[in-house]
Amino acid sequence: MTPTSTKKGAKLYRYYVSMDVIRNRETGEETAPMRLAAGMVEDAVVAEVRRILQTPEVVTQVIAALSKEQGAVTEADAIAALHEFSALWAQLFPAEQARIIQLLVRRVTVTAAGLEVDIRREGIAGVVREMVAPRGMEAAE
């Protein structure tokens, strides 16, 4: 799907359009929706990212990746940052939210069964490092 928008008067409508529609391809009966409201898709992607960041396997991978670095983030700080993702997300500007999603999400596929979010596992440690950095600056002050 590709992001697009249209305007009616002063109102801007954002949505995602299937590549099948854009390329005029025939689709079978059991196909994914051709157009979806942007807010709905984006909310579902953020919810899936939140869920994935809470899984034990991701927490373990992040701790392992961060422990290999100089000036490593402590295990407790990494776990706290992952659990506080929702609170941090609410405080970010939309441009910062978009940047984090681009770092974490490789691809989103819409199927008849729902959304499939492919996460960039290598990007998670960098995001956690950035989340912990402000906490370290506050402690230094």
C-alpha cells in the first residue's frame, strides 16, 4: 500500500491505496481492502510495535546488543525504556514518531486477515539507546 491524500474544501483526507489499484491489476475475491484510512493503519502499526517491544525475546535481544557497546546502557534502564515506550510515544512530535517508526518498521503488509508488521530488529537497540539518553542527562543535572 502507498500513502496518499485528497482534499475536499479545507479538509485533508489521508489514506493508503493498494498497489493493485495503482497498477490496475486484477485481484481475486479474497483480497485485502483497496483503500484504508491512514489513521486506522498507523494506529494498528503503533499498537503492534508496542506489543513487540514488550516481548521477552525482544528485550533479551536489545540487552544483548546494548551490552556489546562501550558505555553500555544498563539492563534495568533498557527494560524500563521498553516498558515506558507508550508514555514516551505520547510526548513525541509527529515527525519524531515517524522517524522512530521508520527505524523500527521494515514493511507493513495488509491482507484479508489483517496487518502484518515486519520489524527491523537491528533498529530497536538504537531506539532504546536514544530513549535512555535523556534519562542519563537528567541524572547528570
